[in-house]
Amino acid sequence: MNTEEQVNEWLEISQEDLEVAQLCYSGRKFLHCAYMCQQAVEKALKGLIAAQGEIPLPIHNLGNGSRCLGVPEHGTTDFSARIDDLCH
């Protein structure tokens, strides 16, 4: 599978997770909605990592995924840690 196919696969799975999150939200299943949102963001981050020619590691942590992309931690660390705590 080439890089473009890998990126597209991650983004398609991310989109599907977001659609499930929307269904959970509509059904007032807010904890599951938050979890699926976290999953969607995690897979989108892995798509971005793949787009840079890197192999996304099986990391289930938004903070670690964003650090792989060089995203500054200011203001995001506490938020991603709280989401990670809720989802794991």
C-alpha cells in the first residue's frame, strides 16, 4: 500500500468514527460519543503521520500522537490528558 492509500485509509476510518460519534450524540450516549471523537482524532493524527512518510505507531494517546507531528504542547497537554483519561 502506498502512502496516499495509507493516508486515505486512516482518514476514512476517522470519518467513520466521527459518524458513529454523531449517532451516539443523537442517542444521548455522551460517554461513547466522547470516546468515538477521541478515536476519530487519533486516526486523523495517524493519517497525518503517514502523510509525512512515517509509520504511525500503535499509540493510543492524543498527546503522543500530536508530539510526533511537532504540535506545540502549550494549552493542549491538559486537554488531551483529560480525554485520554476518560477514554482509557
